[in-house]
Amino acid sequence: MNREYHKWWSEHLQRDMELLIFGHAGAKVLVFPTRGGRFYEYEQLGMVNALQNKIDQGCLQLYCIDSVDTESFYCWWAHPHGRIERQKNYEAYVLQEVFPFMQHKNQFDCVISHGLSLGAFQAANIAFRHPQLFKKLVAFSGRYDLTLDVDCFKNLFDGYYNEDIYFNTPTHFLPNLDCAWHIDHLRAMDITLVIGEQDPFLDNNHHLSSILASKGVSHKLQHWHERAHSGRYWRQMAPLFV
């Protein structure tokens, strides 16, 4: 299997950013790690091995990127305004640095947005905000409203709210979306959400599903047994849905 390590100074984040590529051809899979996860997490969790057949056959090429969660959503010492600003910088890095890099490496026109846990939020958020860039979304164990207080998970903005948080919360901005061009691109995307039956964000996934249905956006909401919020379960999901 082809495996490549890359690192460069990000102008948008003003720091070095690293990523790993797995595979030589096929649909480009943009992989977001879990909360605070690193670019090598997907490999360490055994997810790359779980997809090895598809990678070796040239069906998939993974681009596993780093996170900046401890500088954004989980940077507790920063004001919530600063947290969402850092998230905006991260999205700019992905769109204006990682995307051109992927296109340079592989001209295949299919891009899949994929993530685990908080990475599922990242994958869904960027795909819903920029649906023209993605053919497919695969999100495992996601939370799609970071303002919720559920179980042991707190509101990541401490009650602060502004327009940027609104437009980076899928269950907030999607209900009011009325741009036909945007909705048509959402309808063209292959969307799969997978969530454990005991996951604290099961209701949030159902809420997102109902919003998508109200917009005529076809999608699949898959229930997995138990909480299903760990590598053991994600390794089973990946070959079925990615």
C-alpha cells in the first residue's frame, strides 16, 4: 500500500500541519480525526487496515489530516468568539490548502468527507456548508450541534452565540436554508450517518435526519448496536459505508 507523509507551514493557521496519504488512486477520502486526534489516529485505530482491500484495489485514497481542536472548540482559556474564529481558520486551511493538494495528487473528481466522533461533525459541517465539493459524506458517531448540553458533554461555547456559530452548526443553519443551488447540491450527495443506539447524541442525529428529510435530501441514518463510539465499532462500519 502506498503511504506518504506530508508536512507544510499553513498560512491560514500559522503553524505546521501534517497529513498522511494511503493509497494510489480512486475516490479521495478527506478524513477528520476524533476530538484532539492527530493525523495518524485513523491508522492507529486500525481503520486503514479495515479499508485495505478498497485502497489496494484503487477504489479509495485516504487523506488523513490533523485537528486543531485544542486551539478551537476545546481551547477553554479562549473566549468562545476566538474558538469559532480558529475553526474558521481551520476550514480555510482545508479548503484552500488541503483541497488543492489533493487535486494535485489525484485528479479523480469524487471527494468523500469522512470523520469519527468530533471528526464526524467536521466532516458533516464542511460538506453541508460546501456541498458542491463533495460527492459523499460518511459520518460515524457524530454530534451536529456543539451548543448542546447532553450527558457529560457541555456546550462548547459556554452559552455564547453569534452568526459564525450559527453557520457552523448544521442543525441550526440547515432548517433555514432556501438557496436552490445549495439544496440541489445537497440532494446530489450520498449521505450516510451512523450512530450507536446508546450514544448520547442519538436524538441529535435523528433531528439532523428530520431536517434533511424536510429539505428533500436523501440520506441514510444507520443505527449500530450499543454505544458504538470506539475504534472497535468504527472498524466494522468502515468497509460497509466508506
